[in-house]
Amino acid sequence: MNIFNLLTKKKRIVGVEISDNAIRVSYFRPKKGLQRANTKNELILAESNLEINIVSGGVVLNKELLAKTLKDIWNKEKLNSCYAIIAIPEDKVYSRIFPFPKTANGSQLVEAINLAIDFELPVKREEVYVGWENAGDSNVINEILISSIPKIVANGYIDALNIAGIKVLALETHLFSIARSAKFTFGQTVLFKKVNPKGFTVFILKDRSLRFSRTIPTTSQNEEFYTSEANRIKTWFEYEKNAQVFALPLSEATIRDEYLKYIDGNKITIDQQSKWLISLGAAIRGEIKEGEDNQISLLPIGTAEAYAYQKITIFIDIMRNITIGISLFFLVAFLAVYLLVLSLSQNNKINTNISVSTSYPDTTQKEEWIKNINDITSTSKDILSSMVNWSVLLDDIKSRTINGITISSFSAKSISEKINIIGIAKDRDTLNQFKKSIQESPYVSNVELPITNLEQKADIPFSLSFDIRDPSMLYYK
């Protein structure tokens, strides 16, 4: 049995824009009744102002208040889903396109990218989270867009979302979300100016891909200065890429036609469309099929691994709730039987002169009811004793997973067969430490870790398997 089969139902994924002064959410939901005439789904938009000094310059200053605001939106919109794609300000994110030989592919390309990250980014790798994707604009070279964010900045958002009970599948900047939702002609290169509370960003998009970005902090929002810098960047890019660039203020950008049909025309005017580009772009990413999202995410793990990790977390929560529910059932049943027996015992003491042979109908009914309760309790115990308490094993494995190990898959056909763990290790030494940590578990035996990819020194994929030492340890008692 694959324990994740219970979790394969499609979940609603909410696109969330977090800015210095506001939070906006966008999500698709099925229409009801006669409203399904044109489209089966509708796009819901909601926003809430963010108090000053909660987020500033793209950095979270107050995690608790940010979490409270997010939770209030979730409650107001009655969002049962806890999944989200988060778009954050680009102020602290460094993005750049790196060229690589067209002949490099597969593991060679990955190794070249890792070298570029180690030696060409203006940051220390151990201090940042890094993501990359294929920009795909050239026929002669591989153009790879690499983005990095300081861990302390990203962790501020991750912690706030964890407090709010929202499970993050991907973390990206406003610019990537805009590239996904803004309307412009395919093949056209467009320069946008985005004004931020503490500066402005000039970025260039082509074919839904970010080609260039620069965020310039400034103490005074001078429109003349913005325009001068944007024109200078436009001239440089046209000369460098030999391409015509069209400049457009972000406030004049509109939503792609294919997504306008999901919005009630009475709720949003053409002048308001630019305000929703970011959260809508994040929601569009949420519609990508699981396992097919290879776009940049600034989380410690990729989007596919984030799906798997969140499923493991949800499964553990489900098993804990089931365990607590069954325990409460037995407790209530025990108390009911105990109180009934105590009541009958007191009645027998009071009526000591009544003949033993006398049997009243209500006493007979109560005895029959007690017998049924005992039968139900006994049957429940039998059923429970045949159920495997997977959460015990999962909790133990989770506690033994060391830094540098990312688990992407956990599967078990049955408790008597091999359990398999698939993931990625930071390096060979970390992988060996992880194997040793699993071997020390009281629940497992016969740990097997085939040695593969000997030439690979970092980000090593692995497949680890083991047997259950004593299956009786994992059954409910």
C-alpha cells in the first residue's frame, strides 16, 4: 500500500502576493449552478491592507502580525486549502542569466550551474537559497536564469506562513508572477517600471521569461530619476541583445485575455487589472500539474519536493487525529460502562430484600446494552490492533533526517515488505551519515543504500530501503 494514496485528491492552491503595504490573494474555484454556462471555474480576488512595519523593503519585521493578517484572510474567504504559492518583493533577491555551452546537458549542465552558483554569484552559497530555470531564448547557448535570496529573509516569510498554518509550495518574486499573468505580444520584449515603497525596479520580460531586472533603492521617489534610469537600461539592452524594447509602466499592464474570462467584469476595471497581476500570476503557477513545475522557487527545496514534504506532514496529522479519535472513543465507552455498572451496583444494595429470582425488564435491557457495548469495544479493539500506526515510523524517520538530506518520496506496499525512501543528499558524507542515523532506529533493520553516481560530488540522488525490525511494534495496542 502506498500511504500517499489517501492524499491524491486535487487541492486548491492559492496565489498570494505579499507587499510592504498589502496582501492580495487569487484562486480558482468551481462555479455553482447556472453560473457554469461560460466557464466551469471562476477567479476569486481578495485583499487586505498590511500595517506599517510588518514588511519593509521586502523583509519581514513582525512574523506574528503577518501570520495573523494571512489567517484573517483565510478565515474571511473560508479557504479550506492550506496550500499556497507565495510572491514576495524582489528587493532582496538577486537574479541573473548565465550563459552555458549548448552542448552541456543533463548532469554536465547541472554541474556547470553549481559551479556558477559557487563562484560567480556575489553571495556566499551557505547564506542563501538558490533556484534556477531555463530561460530558453537562444539557439546557440543555454541561458539559465539563477536567483538567490538570503536565508534570513526567506525564513521570515516561511516562519510567518507556518504560524498561519499555510503550507508553501513555492516562493518567488513579484517579477516572476507578473511575467506569467501580464498581457503582451509573444516574441515582444517589454520593459516595465515598478515603483516600490523604498525604490523602484526596472525589469525586462520576453515570452513569459524574465530577461533582466535591477532594483534601485532611493530615499526620494523622483519620477524623473526613474525615467532616466529606465531609458539608460533600455538603450543598453537594445544594444547588447540587438532587439527592440517596448517600455510600459506597470500601472498600464493588463491581464492576459485567457484569464479575464474567469473574472466577473463588474468586479474589476481595466485600470485595476495591474493591481492583481502578482497574485494572479502565483495562482496560475498553482494550476501547473504536480511534478511538472520546474520554475524557480526560493525555498530550501524544489516545488516537487515541497509537494511531497507537505503530503508527509498532512499524513502524519491525519494518523495522529485518527489515533486521538479512537482513544477518545474507548475512553467514553469505558466511562459509560463504568457508570452503568456503578449505578446497577447501587440499586442492588438498596433493594437487598428483593428476591434474587425476580428480574425486571429494565434491568434485563440494561444488561443486554452492556453486553452490546462490550461486543462493540472488543470488535473495535480487534480492528484497531490490525491497523499499522505509520505515524510512529514517519516521526522517527523525520527526527533522524539530518541537514543536507531532502526526502522526495516515501512508499511502503505493506509492513512486511521493503520500505523505500527516495531523495537527494547534499554530498556523499551527508548521505553516509543519514544511512547511519536510519540504522540506529529501533524500528528498522537491513538498511540498504546502493552506491550510484560515483562521479557526482554534490546533490546526489539516492534510494534507501529497509525492513521493519518487529512489525508488532507499529500496530496499535
